[in-house]
Amino acid sequence: MSAKKTITKKDLLEKAAEIGLKGGAKLRKPELIHAIQIAEGNTDCFTRISNCAVTPCLYRSECQA
């Protein structure tokens, strides 16, 4: 049985930098995830959908916890 990997804010800030998203350090973790989702052209659904069927999703382990 493997443990779920928690996504750190540092991980998110690195991803934000990779996609050119600015101002991420000022956001709380859920807000930063939403900003990344939007910047990638996705719906900002993190923790907003109870029965999400989207896979693969980088945030799924925390979102559906």
C-alpha cells in the first residue's frame, strides 16, 4: 500500500513558474491550484466537485481526500 503524496506549496510554485504564472507566492494553496488549473486551460475544480471522474489529475489525492 503506497502513501498519498501531498503536494507542497513549493511544488505548486515550481509548476506555476514553469507555466509562467506570476504572483503565486501571495496565494493560499487552494487558490494557487485554481490559478494553475485555469492557466493550463482546465476548469478550476479543485475541491469543488464531490464525485470527480477526471483522471489523471495531479491534485486528485488531496482533492478527493
